[in-house]
Amino acid sequence: MPKTYKQLIESSPSETEIRSFLVEGNQISVTLRIPDTLRDAAKEEAALRGMSFSAFVRTCMIEELSKKGV
């Protein structure tokens, strides 16, 4: 399996392969500076979906990074 996202994308993977690659690995802590209105809206949307803010952000990132033609 490729070591980097770029190497993976260059191998013309399926969406499933991309998603698998993105969820592998160790969890790390990330600090992100965003407007409070964006954070509050995302927290509300996450709650509506029955998930945590962190899970919602991860889901959004995976969705964006696993799109075909990126």
C-alpha cells in the first residue's frame, strides 16, 4: 500500500481503497482555528446526525478526499 495520499492517488485507486487508506493509522490531536460561527454550526449539524463534532469533521474530510477526479 502507498505511504502517502499522493502516491495512492497516482495509482488510480477505487473510492473504497481511498477511504480505507484515509481511516488507517494512529489518531493524533490537531488544533484548528476556525470562526466560532462555523464551529457552532458544525457542532449543531453533528448533533443532528447523532455524531460528535470530531466524527463530523473526519467524515467531511474523508468525503472530500475520496471524491473521484480529485
